[in-house]
Amino acid sequence: MAQSGVLLTREPAPQAVPVSELPMKVYEAALNTGPDSSCGLATAGFRAAKYLTEEWHQHNYAQYHQAFADRDGSERCRHESQSLAAYAAALAQRTQEDSTAKLGQRLQDTHFWKAELQREIEDLTAETDLLAAQKVRLERALDATEVPYTIATDNLQCRERRQPADLVRDQVETELLKEVELIRNVQELLKRTLMQAVNQMQLNRDHKQICEMDWSDKVETYNIDDKCGRYNNQSTNIQFHPSSSKFEESASTPETWAKFSHDNIYRAERERLASINLRLLIDNILHDTAEDLRLQCAAVDEAFAKRCEEMDDAKHKLEHHLKKTLKEIGDQENNIAALKQAIKDKEAPLKVAQTRLYDRSFRPNVELCRDPAQFRLISEVEELTESIESLKQKLLEAEQSLRNLEDTRMSLEKEIAVKSNSIFIDRQKCMAHRTRYPVVLKLAGYQ
């Protein structure tokens, strides 16, 4: 008989009792020998007389045959039972080994998907951390745009305090308005991108949670299957569970089981790729917006420098004209004084000539003659009178010119003050304030 621990490869041959021929039995009919015979009385179930010798032998042969038949059936049943037990043991061992192998294969499949889920969870975690860092950069860049916006609006407000002569919409104001509009557009773009980053981070966390739940189920399942794979016939914690050998209605198939994890990983991978693309987009946006802001800042600074140079040149020219005007005012004042003196100097000769004519008008009778002296005195008076009138007219013109020069001087001085005020606003207020403009690293969100 094979041992119970040995795996049988084929069914053992049954052990049979050697065949031997039995002696022929001769049966003779019993004869009725008289009233003492028992023939016919046996059928009544009661025997009053003794058995015949032949009946005794027949009875013994029947017992022998029945014992032999029972022994033969018992031996055959015993051999069949041993064969069936050996076959059942071998079958149970093969089935258990096959089940253990299936559990091992299932453990490998579960470990594979568990490792894939764990890798995807780690990748999603790392990607979410990187996206969170980009989100921080966006927030810093958005905060950094407040300084340029404040500077640009302050520059526009300061330049509104320029006096009317210089209160023009020049290139500086045009560039400042462009800068304000650019900063507003950049802020709106950064806000939209920031909201997109927040939504993407939430999607990453949601799919990470789904993968973590699937991974947790895989870990629990792996531990259960590993424990089941370690059970053997000598385990002490095994027992009967008759109702366990049935399929649950909600149980999945291997295809749906694998597809569930595959779909989770696929969706997580898709969101991770979207997050990577968003990070690259954020990096490009921050780089481009920082460059645009710095370029516009340089354009504004260049316009300020050019405008200040123009105003410096205009101011120098006005100061040069003021200097000449002041000199001309001095010369004109001297000229007026000279004209007044010249008019005053003509009064004495005119008095002499008029006095001479007045005195000669008292000449008597024929002596009141129109002699050459009289004609000359009259022409002298006319010449002196004409000269005085000419000098007075020129004096009026000189005084008017002096007043015009004074007005020009006042206008030049006012214009110089306007230019000084404009230069002070542009150079001391605006350009000095623009030195606080953030650097590219800060606009890009690195600081």
C-alpha cells in the first residue's frame, strides 16, 4: 500500500485472490423414507427430526461458499478503497499544488499592478509637488507685478502735475499707458494660469487618491492571497467553511479586474502629462511676461531719458535766450535813457532859435525883413522840432520794445520754470521711482 505522503502518478493495480477451482457439488433429491422422514416439514419452519448427511454437507458447502464470496467481495472492496483513497490523495495533492500555483500567479499579477500603482502614485506626488512650486512662482510673479503697476500709475499721476505748456501727450505718456495695459494683461493671464494650476493640482490629488485606494486594496488582497498561499495540510488555523465555495454576485472577472487598475493608471498618467504640459506652459508664461515687462520698462526708461534730454535742451535754449533778452533789456534801457537825453539836449537849441525869432519879431518898420537869417532861424526851428518829434517817436518805440522785452523775459522765465518743473517730475520723481522696478528673476517668480 502506498504511503499517504507519496504522490501517485497512476492508479495502482488491484490485488486479487488467486483463482482456484472448487470441487463439484453433487446434489441428490431426498427420498421419502417413511413417517419419520423430514421431507416437506422444513417448509413449515419447524424441524422435528434430524438433518440428512447430504443436507449437512450442503449446508456446510453453502457456508463455505458464502464466506468465500464475502471475503472476496470484502477484499475487492478493500483494494478498490485503497486505490480510490490513493487516487483521491493524489488528486487532492495535485489540486492543492495547482491552486497554490494559481495563487502564486495571482500574487505576481497583484504585485505587478500594485507596483505600477505605487509608481504612478509616486510620480503623481512628485509632479504635484513640482506643480505646487510653479504655483508658488505664479503667486510671487503676480505679487511682483503690483510694484510695476504702482510705479507706472504713480508716474502718470506725477506727470499730470506738469504745467500746461508741458502738459502734452508725449512718447513717455504713450509708453507708460502701454506699460499699464501690459501689466493688467499680464496680471489677468497670471490669474487665469494660477486658477488652472489649482484645478490641475486638485485633479492630480483626486486621481492620486483613486490610485491609492486601488493600491490599498491590492496590498490587502496581496496579504490575503499570500496568507492563503502559505496554508498547507499541517496548518493549525484551517477549518471547514462549507458556504465559502460559491462565487459572489458582485465579484469581478480577471479582465475587468485588470482593466480597472489599467484605467486608473491611464487616467492618472493622462492628468500627470497634462500637469507636465501645464508646468512647461507656466514656465514659458513667466519667462515671456517677465521679458515683456522688462522690455516695456526699458522702452519707458528710454522715452524718459529722451524726453529729459529734449527738455534739458529746450531749457538751455530758453536760458540762452533769456540771457540775451536781459542783455537787450539793459541795452534798450540805456537807449531810452540816451533818447531822453537827446530830446532834452534839443530843448536848448530850440529855445535859442525860438528866442531869436521872437526877439527879431520886434524889429521896427522896414527892418522886419525876411532876410536869410530869418529864413535860417525858421528852418532851424523846424529842423529841431522835427528832430525832437522823431526822437520822441523813437523813444515811444524803444519803450514799447522794452515792454515787449520785459514780457518776453517774464515768459522765458516762466517757461524755464515750467521746464524745470517738468524735468524735476520726470527725472527726480518718475525716473528715481522707476529704479525700484523689479528684476527679471522676481518678475519670473524665483524671488
